Amino acid sequence: MARGGALLPGLHDHHLHLLSMAAANQSVRCGPPESAGPDDLAAVLRGVPADRRWIRGIGYHESVAGILDRHAIDRMVADRPVRIQHRSGALWMLNTSALAELRLLDEFDDGRLWRRDELLRERLDDHEPPDLAAVGRRLAALGITGVTDATPNLTPAAIDLLASGALPQRVQLLGAPKDAELPEGVTIGPHKILRPDHEPPLWDELYDEVVTAHEAGRPVAIHAVRRESLILALAVLDEIGSLPGDRIEHAALVGDNAIPLLAEVGAVVVTQPGFVVDRQREYGRDIPESEQGDLYRYASLLQAGIPVVASSDAPFGSEDLWHTIAAAGKRTLGRSERVAPRKVLDGLLTPLADPGGRPRRIEIGAPADLCLLRVPLAEALAAPDSDAVYTAVCRGVVQNSEALC
């Protein structure tokens, strides 16, 4: 049946956002390359079918039309509620109609909501539950059999959705409480800590949250995109002492001076090399050339003995891990940070509970989570592409019925 194709353990995406992925399937792209300017953005928003009363945009970047507020969006669409998410996932921008419908106009006069996803979910009661089954099918088609959902502070309703069985993949949750009761195949991971990127990092708050998690025997996964947030996270972990399983999410900008402390702390870095390729134009414009090698470091961290694994951060990046593998080996910003496809793949084969650990192998007694390729592994890694995936087996179930023929 395999006709010479390689059989691998299923790939693991160590950082993504499942509910956001499901919502993204019902959204329009508002950033590059779909929108290159204000006129493009207006056309995208106005092109949403009228039967979809709410317009939900994703992937926005200020290079398109500057920093949006409610008045700017009103000039594009005023007669329907519109909410647009910045590509970082940290900011929502709403027009006047949306603010009024959600009873938020008095509190957010400019229409800009930083890190207020939970508030939006509470007010948005007009949407159908997200189609997680479609997300699961897409991930399986890419050979992905396990995922870590990195969304913080999941509500009980969100946990119920993620544990409903709609996804064939094994799922680890970073945003669920330690004592959550979950079915087989859904587990609790480190405690996700996310502090607002637009505010100065606060030592006391981060220190207290890490101590609380560690005292409960739970590692932490600290979001660190800015240089300041990374240094603060490392300083706190150095002061408290790290636990096995502590993670740094993103480490988007790592200066040379941070690498020794990263190595000393010993936390796993979960990075996204796909961003360096997908956002090359914006990074090339916005990041000084002398600092571009600090973006999503990979090779230099490995060389320093720091455990590093790749991930997608979907839907903020492509969910295609084969694209991630290719991006890590071909980045042009910070060429010295390139990592060979085999090394990246090894990280994607590590257990959800031990990213950066020993890659899983196919052996008797191992879980039947598999990825079958159409071609030999050497051929697949020579030019990484998801077209090489024939089918996936999640928890013993073949996901592509045609593979049985």
C-alpha cells in the first residue's frame, strides 16, 4: 500500500490555537498579501456575503492601512458589525456597529481591544459553535496527530468543546486548570502565562504566577515576544528555579546576551520559523538589519544546548508543518539560524508532554499515531511539502478512507 513511502510517527504541533483556527475558517484575510492598502482592505470587507451578518477579519497588519480605530473601519463598512484581529492575535479592532451591538462603545471609544478575547466571547452569543471537526481533518491531511493548544485561560465552555471528541488528534491544553476532568486523549500541559505585549512587563505579577504554578507541581509556558518580556521571564525563572517542562513560547527576539541565561534556565523554546519567511517583507522593513538575526533564533540556541522545537502558531501562522520545516531551512533574514529539515522534523516528532525530548519511534506497543508519506523520507526532506503526505492514523484510526483501498 505504501509503495515505498516512509511511515513516520505522526507530527506534533507544539503551539497552536484550535478554536481560533476554527473561527478563522469563517473569516476573511485582512493583511498582506491579500490586502496591500486601504482600498484592498475595504474591498475585502465589503465582499463578505450579506448573509454573514458579522464580518470577522484576521491577519491585519498596520502596513495595510495604519493603526485602525472604529472610525477608520466605519469609513469602509458602517452598516454591519465588523471586528478585525491584528495578526499578532493581541488586538481586536471594532467598528461602531460592532461596539454598539456588544455594549462596548462607552468602554472602548476608539474600538481597540487589547487582549480582551474573553470579553468578546462573553458578548458574542450569536455564533454557532466552531467547526473543530474541519480543523481536525485539515491537520490530519498534513500528517499531524497531536497538538498543544496554547490559548491561555480557557473557559469551561471552551474546554468542553476541545474535549468533545470532534478532533481525532491527541490534544494537550496549556490554558486549562490542573484539576480539569478530561477524556482520554486530552491532557493538561504547563500553565500558560500571557502578559499584555503593549504594557511594561511587571516582575511581581509574573513572579507570583510562576510560583503559584510551580508550588502546584505544574511547569509554566511563558509568552515572550518582546525582548523585555523574554529577559523578565528568564530572570524570574532564574530567581525561582525552573521545573522540568518549563517553556518559553515564541522567543521572537533573542539577543546574544540572552542566550547564556536561556541555557542556564533550561526551559524549552517553542519557536515559529515560518514567521521569518512569511513576514519577511514586514520584518525587513521594521526590524533593523543588525537585529534581524535575533528573530526566532533556532540554530544558535541548539548550538548553546538549549532545547528548541518548531511549531506553527496557527492560525497566526500557516498550520502546514511541512511549510515550517521548509522555512527553517531557507530563511534569508538571519541565515545563520537555518536548521536542517531532519532536525526540525525530529522536534515535531517529540511527545506533546516532552517537546525537545527524544523523538518518538514506531515500535511495538507505541500509540498508533502515524503519518504515511507518498515518497521516501529523504525525498520528502529534500523539498519539504505537505503534498508528500498520503494519510494519517490518529489513535489507530485511518483518517483518509481512500488509503484503505
